[in-house]
Amino acid sequence: KINSEEMSEVKQVVWLDGRSLKIKDLKEIGEGKVLVKLAEEGVSNITKCRKALEDMLLESKSNKKSYMKKPLYGVNTGFGSNADEIVEEDELEQLQYNLVLSHSTGVGPALSPERVRRLI
């Protein structure tokens, strides 16, 4: 969250389109000097990728034999040493939740607001 002092310094918008982000943009994002917005092209790319993923899952689901399911790493399989394990359909949402949860814990000191802005 950018505080009101930082808002008065905002000079431009960095549009996330999936192609044009520069190192200097990350620096300015971290310093709170710019606003970050998702460009229509970015939304379109995310939508296309989501549809492709859903299509792959539907293709996998349509094959009735569970041992023939098409493995999609980290989507319907475990991670790392559990990558060979197919996750059942009714557990897919929990798998994704667990993935986010596992990455939300860390060790060491908290990140500075600048680093958090750059990562988000």
C-alpha cells in the first residue's frame, strides 16, 4: 500500500503487459514512485493461458482411466519428489491453496516494503 506522502510523488503508471517491464520500472515500483496497472494485453494473456490450462485439464478429465490422466506439473500432480503423483480432481483446489500457503511462510527477517512492491 502506498501512503499519501508517496502518492503525491507518483508521476507515471507502469503498465504490466507481459513484455515491456524494465529494471528501472522495478526500481521505481519499489520506491513507490509509480502506480502499477494491468494492461488489457496482460489481461488477455492471462485469460488465454487460463483457458489453455482449463482445456488441458478437461482433455485429461475426459479420459476415464485415471492412470491415463495427462499430468500437468503442479496443476494435477504433486511437486518436486511428488511430481509423479496424480492429484484427484476433488483435491485440485486444495493443492493450489497449499502451494500458495507453503510459499507464504518464510525464514529470516521480513522484506522491506520496497522489495515487497517489486515482488508483487
